[in-house]
Amino acid sequence: MLSSQLKQLERDGLVVRTAYPEVPPRVEYSITPLGLAVLPVIDALRAFGLSFKAQREKRTRKGSRGG
């Protein structure tokens, strides 16, 4: 699962994979400039999700008190 997601991120140009010819094998992933450019969008989605969740929980609590 993780391997396929990393391969897709690499194909999309969001990360770069560096393989080292060692035993045992070692692979490192680093974020590309394109990947860095996506981070503000991800942060905005996270902030929206947290805000939405808090509002929803607030409404749920009000409803459970008979209010």
C-alpha cells in the first residue's frame, strides 16, 4: 500500500526516490518543488476539515441535550 502510494507520488513529480546500492538496500524519498507547492493546499484542506468537524460536533452536542 505505502509502496504503491510512493510510486504514484513519484510518477506525479511530488517526490524523488533515491536508491543506494547497499546491503541491506536503502531508499530515500524527498519532496520536490512541486510537492512543496502543494503543501499550502493540503494545509488549507486540513484547517477546513478541523473546523468542519468542530462545528459538527458542536451541533451534535446541542442536539443530544435536547436543545
